[in-house]
Amino acid sequence: MSKLRILLTIFTFEFTLVSAARAQTGENVNVHAGINHDEFDRLLKKYVNEQGLVNYGAWKQNTADIAALDNYLKQFAANIDNPALGNEKAASLVNAYNALVLRWILSNYPTESIWQLKDSFSGKRNEIGGGEVSLDDIEHGTLRPLIGYRAHAVLVCAARSCPPLQRFAYTADKFEEQNDRAYQAWLARADLNKFLPNEKKVDISSIFKWFKQDFDKTGGVPKILGHYAPQSVREF
């Protein structure tokens, strides 16, 4: 796929202009080791379908599961005595990010779009490691420097045009495998990324353009597509 002419078509997604305008900066976030993600895994399997869509209506009505999500998030608030490192830090912060986005939507449900809610990504209202951090801090200040391009397939933005939310919580021991699964699931979605062998081009998510520098650090977008795209189109 190295000779493929990549056309980074900017889809008319609901968040195109907003995402492009968002500052890609943030502060580093640390989290303590040993967080248990089992309850979040249960909630994802219960309320997220195979397409990555969340049944917010049912979740909103289940006060026990709202409390379960809140209790899960409370684990992140503690002061850091023993910081998580490497894949444990990455897995915990990916889960934290996704859980916080889900909780934000549930708190404001029903809502037209996360982009209509004030400071969804820049607001420092999330308690992690004894301080208040924003989603931008987790994504841009921490995960992108920590895991590079791999961050872009695993973070949910609560819009239909985002990479699909996976039905599992990330864990340190399976993080590499789970990340691969997330990328493969994302690129396999014809409604999100289109591979056109007869025309020798692809129409892919704008994420590959907005964060081109992250992909360039590991060989560029064509290399990533060649690794994660559906097998039937990898060679064209």
C-alpha cells in the first residue's frame, strides 16, 4: 500500500469543524497502579452493541448501573502513591477517558451532541490522581505522547463518526492485542472508512489527517492502513 495515493477526504461529520479547531495540547496525567476495570467491562458489555453504539436511555434509567460507573471512576481520584506505568497507565487512562465521556453524556442525556455541551473536552472537572484534569489532558497531554497513533482508535468521542467504542475494558496484559482489535474494527467499518481498489484510493476518517504527525512517526498513514485494514484490501 506504500504506492497508494491516499486521499484524506474530510467527511462531513458532525464534529469536523469543532475537532479541527480544538487545541491539541494538554497536561500530563498520572494514575495509580492496581485499578480494577472489571465493573467497567461489565457495563460496556451490557450497554454497548456490536456497532459501538451506547444505549444511553436504558443506562440512564438504571440507577444501580449509574452508581456502578460512578464507583468505578472514584478509583481514579485517589492520590498517587504507586503510579501506573507503560501499558497499565495507557489502559487505565483509555478506560478513564471513555468512562468519563460516557458519564458526561449520561449526565446530560438526552442531548443532541457532545459538541453542544460546554467544555466537554477542555473542562477540568474530572478527578484523577488527586487533581482535576480535562479530557484533553488525558488525550493530548498523556496518551498521545505515551502510545502515539494507537490512541486514536481507542478513545470514544460520543459521536457516530468516531472510531467505534469497543465492548470491553482495556487491560495492561492485553493492551497491544486489544488496540489491534480496535483498529481493525474501525477500519473494517465501511460507513467510517471506504477502500476503493478499482480507483486505487481510500476515503478515510479525518482523524488520519488531523493527527498525521502521530502516524508519520511510525511510517505514515499508508503503513498503518496496510497493517490494520481489512485483509481483502491491504495489497491494492
